[in-house]
Amino acid sequence: MPKRKWDDDGPLATGKKFSLMDGKVDVLEGLVMHKEVISEEFEEELIAFVQTQCERGRSGELKKPTYLRASGERSQGNQREAIMYGGFFDFNRARPGKRGLVPPFPAILERLVDHLVAKNYLPSGVRPDSCIINRYDRGDCIPPHVDHSSYYRPISTLSLLGEEPMLVGSRFRTVKSCTWAPICGKSISLPRRSLLVLGGNSANIAKHCISSCSGQRISITLRKQPPPDWKPDATELVGKGGKRSMQGKDESRVGGVINIGSGAMLKRKSLSGSAKRRKKMMTAQVGRLVQVNDVKQDSPNSHNDTKNGSGRVEVSNGKVSEKQARRNARRLERKQQAVDALKKC
Ligand SMILES: O=C(O)CCC(=O)C(=O)O
């Protein structure tokens, strides 16, 4: 790997490291927790700043997308508030949005970043220039997501006001609305004034989320944006049937993407690489099955339903119902996915 500007920076501050193997991959590689990174006085100052900005947002003084609040039936009780500076974070796609939509860092955030870099919690070459402040109340959450790969790593999150756990891992299950449990992941408590730094696999492979909070909490998530001329990859803009269908107004996450009440959500759920391979395999299997049964229609048993290892295939009037076979294949695929998802790491 070519040397980067910040490789010559002094060593980063040491914090608590984490590890969790999912197969052969340590999905928490690069995750570091630092405690007490700011003073109680600075925490108070930051909390007062956030509360004031949220009040301004609620009163309509701060406009979308600088101030966003989850609302509507899809948010199911989640009323998390978010304030953005430096760069618009497109919650629908967890990626950088259009430039110039939100105000630059206010002085207090510049001071925070100066401090975190000076203390070597963050590498100076990856100085954050975009920030999302999340204000959680009791019951609020943020669903599992991976921050878009165009953001430089590491990304980091400073916790204020209350202590809540963050789930970080490769697989979660939804327990109920706003509540997730790790299948292959860890629950990491985030004390007040702690900084969780997500680098390496913990940022690129693992997802993170905050389940329904037990009380109030504020987080300040800091990221360095890609250069201003960055554009999303063409494949991210166009779905199978042309443009991706957009709809919805409330908070939801589809395929690792959230909507915090700011507008569109992606309707089509993209398949993971392994799911795609399984689908291909199943389609091939169905093709073979259909051929076998087409041959069988000449046999005396051709009017009977044919059982096969991959499911029940209907034969009507001596003809296999391809539709049914495909339906069976899809059912099997879903079953397989559920089984895979439950495999603990
Ligand atoms: O509240 C947190 O600590 C996490 C926030 C987060 O993941 C985000 O804003 O994307």
C-alpha cells in the first residue's frame, strides 16, 4: 500500500481494542474505545450547544437537512433528532449527499476536532470535516448500517449525556421495532465522554446500531468526506429495472440504509454476494428440475406431484408448473438465508 500523508503522524492514543471472528474474518478489527476524552466542563458546553440547536430545529429556525427529526408511522416511536454540519449525510443511502446543503462546523465543533486530533485520538491526516449530532430520547434508536465506503476511515462517535450500548457486528436480528440483537456482534457500552473509533473491518464490514435507548443520549459522529468532486458509482444509482424506486417519508432502513424522515427510501433490497450465488444456484437447480419433470411427463407417474430434495414441484396435466418451482426455490432460498443468519460466529 502506498504511504499516505498521515502514516508519518505520531502513534495514535491507545485505547481498548476489540475482536470478534466471523469465520476467518475479525469483524471488529480496527475498533477502539477511548474513555474520558473530554472534560466534564466541555461535555456540559457541548450538551448546551446541542440542546439549543435542537430547540432551534424544533421551532423551524434550522431547516432540513441541517435539522432532521424522525417521524411518521414507519419511525414507530423513534423520534431521534439529527443536526448536520460540514457535509450533508444522505441517511437514505448512508453516504455523502450534495455539497453546501448544511452549515460549516461551528467554532465549538472545530475546537472538539482540534482537541481529538491533538490528543491523537484521531489521525491528523483524516481530520473530520462533517458531523452528525444525534439526540436520542428514551425509546429512540438508529438501525444497523455501515457508513458509505467513500468516507475516509476511521469514523468516530463521541457519547454525551447518557450511557447506552452500541451493537457492532456482522449479523443482527430484529427483536422488535427499534431493537436489535447481535447474532454475530458485540454490545459495547458507550460511557459519557467516550470516543468510539471505527476503523478497518469494524467500519468496512461490521454494521453498527443503537437499539431503543433507556434514556437520553447525544452522540457526535465525525467523518472526513471524500473530495468535493466525488460522485457515487453508477451502479449505486441505477437498479435492475432502471432508476431505483423511491418512496416513503419516515424513518426506516432498507438494505443497510436509513431514512430519518427526510425523504426518500430505497425500495429494492439488494442481495449480498452469497445470497446472489445461492439464488443463481437455486435457479440452476430449478432449471434442472423443470427439465427432469418435463421428461417425466411421459412416464406413468407423471400426473403425480414429484418430490425432490429441493422441494415440492407441482406437475399439472403432465406439465411442471415453473412458477411453482420458482416459488419453491425462493422459499428454500429464504429458509437457507435464515439458517445462515442464525449461524453464530
Ligand atoms: O449514536 C451513535 O453513536 C451512532 C451514530 C451513527 O451511527 C450515525 O450517525 O451514523
